[in-house]
Amino acid sequence: MSALILDHTAVDLLARWQRRLVEQVAAAEHDPARRVFIPALSLAAAEEFRPGLSEVVCATPQITIIPLGTSGAYCMGKLISSGTDWRYAQAIYEGRPTPEFPKGRAVATAAPEHYAGTGVTVVPVSL
């Protein structure tokens, strides 16, 4: 299974038709083993800069929005209180290994420096 998380910077690039990201989303439509995720906080952060973006993203069936659950809120609170920018916190949390994704999920981002030292695999993207 191939899983990719888009942080808020990648969501912004997707909205601007960044070729690689559009191809990832299109591939997920035809291959159930490929999955594209956007953390709820990443979507909220992207919406701040591109009002109306959430409606388009939420209507795209190939993209799964990851809700912010209780354990996630707790862990993100720890990340944020230790200095992590809230806009990146859920992407970091969701990119780490879990029982469902033992190797973690790669995070597509235009700001890879925000993931240094987090243990998350980063896929740098740009226009």
C-alpha cells in the first residue's frame, strides 16, 4: 500500500495544479492500494490562505480527510507545547508509524525544514 499525506503547503500546491500531486490523487482513483490523506488541521490551515478550498478537497473522493481524535489532540498538544507550529502538528503525528501504517506515511510538503528531526519521511514538492 502506498500512502501519502498532504500538509497545508502541499494542499495549496494541489489547488494550484502541481503536476506531481495531481498525478498522485489521480492514481488513487484507479488503484485502491494508493491512498492520499489530508489531516483536518492541514486542511484548516490551507483554507486560511485559500478560502473555499475545503469544499473542493472534501468533494474529491480520492482524498481522505483525517479527523482530529482525542489521542491525536493529546499528542498534537504535546508537539505544539514543545514548539511545533500547529499547522504542521497533525501531519507530523499522522506521518509517524502506527499499527495500520507500520512504516509511517510520507508527508508531501513545500516546507521540509519543519519536519527535521520528527522521524517523518518527507516528500518535498514545489511548483
